[in-house]
Amino acid sequence: MLEGRERGWALAAAGMLLVSTDSFFIRQAEFDAWTISFLFAVASTISLGVLFAARTDTSATVLLRRDPWPFAGIVVLSALTQLAFIGAVNNTAVSNAVVIVAATPIVSAGLAWALLGERVERRIAMAIAATVLGIVVVVSNSVGAPKLDGDLLALAAVAAVSLSLILWRRHPRVDRPLALALSSATLVLITAPLASAGSAPTRVFVAAGLMGLLFNPLGRLAYTTAPRYAPTAEVALFTPIETVTATT
């Protein structure tokens, strides 16, 4: 049985491996980002809401009143992360988006030091540098021409996920399924007015459904649980898994 940091590493690796399927499903859907985001958000709200209801006897109201501000921050940042990443993949080359996302360990380590006082061990700093450099070398031939809107959305996703990791680390008792379900519900409200679900072909519902009901929720649950056991920079070090799997 894995304990401590090793459990955090395993959760982060498994989480990013599952979340890395997002790029595949988004490309398979071949539809506008608003509709994909809306359908994905509906599906993930259902799956995460059911999981929350099944695993706890404490009401959502009680949990929200206990930690209102951490919940609010996590919900907003998680919704922004999903929307920004889906928009990035839809508006620039997948390789561009995931290469930018590979910078997450650097951003997260800097924020963890500034906001939490977490010092990055030399071996972790070297691992981050080597990983980011390796990713750039491996996918450099597949990076397309820069597209300002898509690349900026990828940068927004990096900032949002890095800040959310800080909150998960700082507030470990925040209920993961509830917070993620609320973030998905928030995404539903944001994207509903701009979605065109009525004109979407079957493939969009299948892709968004698989992404929202199974792969993404499981991945996010694992990844957001990892900061309970391992420092922020070490959890973020597993983010480039998405870069490798999404560009192969």
C-alpha cells in the first residue's frame, strides 16, 4: 500500500493519464468549443454529483458553509481550467496547447514557494527542468504556427490549474467530488447560452459523454487528491504526461 509522497505521485500520474484523453475526445467531436464544453459539463456534473451523494452523509450545504472561500476559489478555477483547455485545443494545434500546459510544473512551483512557503528540493527542481526541456525537444517538430487566441487560452489554463493546486494543497479537507461537481455545474451555466447542442451530431454527444462521465472526472479526482500527500511542485511535475500522450 502506497503511503505519503508515493501515494501522491501515483494519484498525480494516474490522474494526468486519464485527463490526457481530453484532447482525443475534443478532436473526435470536431465541433465548436462552447457546445463541447456544455455537453461535457452536463455529463461531469451528473457523474460527480452522483459520486458525492453516494459517498457522504454530510449535506453539501454543511460542507460549503464550513469552507466557503476555498470552495468558491476551487470551483471558479476548475471551471476556468476546463473551458480554457477545451478552447485552446479547438483554436490551436494540440501540440501547441499541451506544450504550453507542460510549463505547469514551473508555474506551480513558483506559486507554491510564494504563497505556501514550500521550498522546491534541488532534485525536484532538476527533474522539472529536465522534464520540460525533454518535452520541448520531443514535440518540437509537431508544434504548429502560433495562434494567439488558442495559445493565450492554454496559458490561462496553466495559470488556473496552478492556482487550483495551491488551494487543494492549502485546504485538504475540501470535498473533492462536491467541488468538482460544482465547477462543472458552473461551466454548464457559462456555456449554455452559447452552446448549439440541438444541431450537434451524435459523435459530439458520444465524445463529450465519455469525457465527462468517466475519464475526466476520474482523472480530476485522482489529480486533485494528490496534493494531500505530496507537495504542489511534485504533483505538478506529472502534468507533462498529458503533453506526451496527447501528441502521440
